[in-house]
Amino acid sequence: MVAKVARKVSGWIGWAFFLDLLDGLSLTLSYMFSKTITERYPDDEKWIPFPRYRGHHFLKSNAEGKTNCVACELCSRICPCRCITVVPHEDEDGERHPQVFEIDLGRCLFCGLCEDACPADAIALGRHYEFCDHDSKTLVVGRDALMAMPGKVERGGEVVAARLSTEVGVTVTATGDGEGVDWWRHIRRR
Amino acid sequence: MESFFAIGLIIGKLAVVIAILLVLPIPLTWIERKIAGHIQQRLGPMRVGWHGLLQPLADGIKLLTKEDHIPTEADRFLFTLAPIIALVPPFLVFVAIPIGDSVTIFGTEITLYLADMNVGLLYILAVAGIEVYGVIFAGWASNSKYAVLGSLRTCAQMISYEIPMGFSVIGVVMLAHSMSLLDIVEAQAGLWNVVYQPLGFFVFFVAGLAEAQRIPFDLPEAEGDLCAGYHTEYSGIRFSFFMISEYLIVVFLSALIVLLFFGGWHGILIPLPPVVWFLLKLSFFIWVFMWLRFTFPRYRYDQLMSIGWKVLLPLSLANILISGIFML
């Protein structure tokens, strides 16, 4: 409102009564009492990434609980960092599966080429993004751990309630029923 | 016996005032950071204590345990003296600042001020002027380019703005026929001085901003172009002396604005205890100072000088002239 008045009586009157300064002050005042947009990340809230997000890899499994992977080694071939190791073997049913499937996350650049190359829809990059570690050896993740990793999210792009725990390592676990809120809800867009 | 009691009362009041003034910067830094945060749609400190309430304490411990560094090229005597010179005047000023008339506790009447001088206002302006020496010494003794530039700017700025500041209160003194702050407040019992002296208030407020070296007049410590200005070379507890002094000057200027222009402890409409009224107005003006800080950018140096000499000085002179004509 002040801005409109300032534009109307611009010139000498506005200049003499500092209307442009008052305009700025009214803007900061309105911001002072508006909702904050800070995401209180480790303490109270956590960001659920979009489905397109490329986080920690995971291996999809079929109805019997076995991995989809047929150990064709295409992902290992296309990987620009050579961080995927696959050793195939034939199980009792005569199906080809990986005996060893290791990803060195310390070398991975999360380009997602393995996901594109996979013919069996087995490997993909999921939602998990908190896996830093003090030891680079623990960043080499094996087959079973990859199968246990959380997959992609349905909707994503939300902030959910979370809790920080420092008892065993540092973990931020989402709490509540998983209903998130849009992070952009309080951001003004003109 | 009577005189012992009186002396004891004065010492007690002195101790309370000093304790409050030493502790006051702690909540003020927290409030300032919260206001800064909320203006920028952030939350400000949140992690130490409830809503970051203990953050100033953590910062205080950090400052106390930091290395107290004195550069080899520095003038050691002046370097150690400067923070003290900067810190003492804000404390001295509060001797003359009343926060209320008097209260009766357990049958004895206790005055809510340390000294009622008949030249109270003159004393305040004079003592507040000494604080500049701390800043100038700090810059000079540091023997560093940034610090010297900062303190030179302070020197020029303080001298320019002390004049309109002094002139702008003359109108108030003319209305009250006294320089005692108690008389000035009593004279505003009917109508506040800001109604009679809007121009005087404006000049005093702007000059006060410059005196407190707050944005938009914080050229002495412009982070962008001067590192930190006069306290570039200071660290640890000596740096915190400058910080405390800065915050106390904000409080003192707000108190002076309330006393001179906004009726001191006289309230309007809502009947509240006079001290509560005074503290409410005081905190309002402290908040305004912080609000201004996070709204405006810094003035350029030549703009600062031309505002001081070409705008504020003529305005304050005109204010004296107009008040004089109306007094006749």
C-alpha cells in the first residue's frame, strides 16, 4: 500500500518525507512477521527428494524375493568410474544371478548410467542420501545391503517430520505418518 | 545511621545498574540475530537451548577462550587502553539516565535514578562523546591500514554528527527550561515533545543512528570495504568490550529518545506502572534500531558527510529558530 502511495506522490513530497525508505521498512516489517522458510534439517525436519533424485543405489527384487539382476555386467561396463563389481553365478534353479554385486560409493559419481543401461530393471538410484562415513571401506556396499536399500519415492519433494539421533552414528529418521508439507508453501513468488 | 543507609542505597543501586548493563548485551545479541533471521525469513539461532536462547552464552564462552592477540607492530599501551575507553563511557552515561520517578518499597522512597544533575543532558552528551576516543585509539594503536581507515572515518563521522545531535536537543531544553532529565520528563506530562518537536526528533534520531555507528551509518566498521574497521586487529575479550559498548550505546540512545521526545515514563491511555511504560518504549526503540539495521544499505562516505552537514545541521538550526519563535 505504501508503495502505491509512494508512486503517486513521487517527486518532492515523497522525497521530503522519505516515502521510499518507509516503503523498504514496511517490506521488511511484513517479512519479519511472515512465516520462515527454514527447513530445520537434522533436528526436526527432513527433505524427501523427488522421484528423479539420484541417491543411494538399490537392487529391485521380484515376487520371490530374489533380485531382478541377471548379472549381465552391463552396468559395470557403462560405469564411468568403474565402481561396480559383478561376479555372476548360476543358482539351483538354473537362473543367472550375481554372486557378488558391489558398488564403491566412494568412487561413484551418481550419473545414473547403470540405471539406464540395465536390461532387467534391476538397479536404480533411490531416495537415500545420508551415507557419509569416516571409513572409505564401509562405502563399498554389497548385494544384500543394496537389496535392503529404500527405493524411489512416489511423490517426493516434501518436508517431513524427522528426528536426529547420535546414539549409533548420526542418523536422521523420518517420524510421523509420512505426510509431508510442500517446502515452497511460505515462499512468496511475484 | 541515616547517611549510612543512603550510601548503602546508592552503592546497591550502582551494583544493580552495572550488573544489568553487563548482562544486557547477552539478550540483545540474541534478539538482534532473531530479528535479522525473521526479516530474511530465517529462524536465527535455534540449536543451543530453547530457540537458541543460550547461543549468546556459547558465543561469550567462545570469545573468552579465544587467543588474546596483540600485533607486534601495535602500540601495546594504547591497544590495551582502547577497549576500556570504549567501554567506560556507556556505563558512565547511565548514571544520569532515570528510568522512573521514585517507588516506595517497605516504607522507604527509592528514586529510580542514580543522580539527578541539573546539567544531566549536557553531561550525557559530553560523556558519550568520549567513547569516540576508544574507537580512534583502537584504530591508531592497531597499526593496520583497515583499522586506521575505519577510525579516521569514525573520527570524521562522530564530529559531524555530534553537532546536529547537540543542536536538536536544544529545542527540548527550551521547552522544559531545564537540562535535568527529570524536569524534561515532567514537562512532557501533558503532551509528548515529539508533537512539539518532530523536526528535532528526526534530527536526533538520524544523528543518533550515526553516533551509534549503526546501519545505514556504520561506515567505521563497514565489513565489505574495511574488513571490520577499527576493531580488525582485536580478538577475544577485547573485541567483546567493543561489542558490549556498541550495544549499550544503542540502549542509551533509545533511552534518551524516550526521555527527550516520548514522554519518559508517562503513559497514554493504558494505565501501567511508569517503569513498565518506560521499559516498553525503550524496547520499542531498540527494536526500531535493529529493524533499520536489516532494512537499509550503507550510505557512501560522501553521502554521509553531506547528510550531516548539508541536511541535518540546517534542519537542527531551523528547529532551534522555530522553537524560539514559538516560545516568544
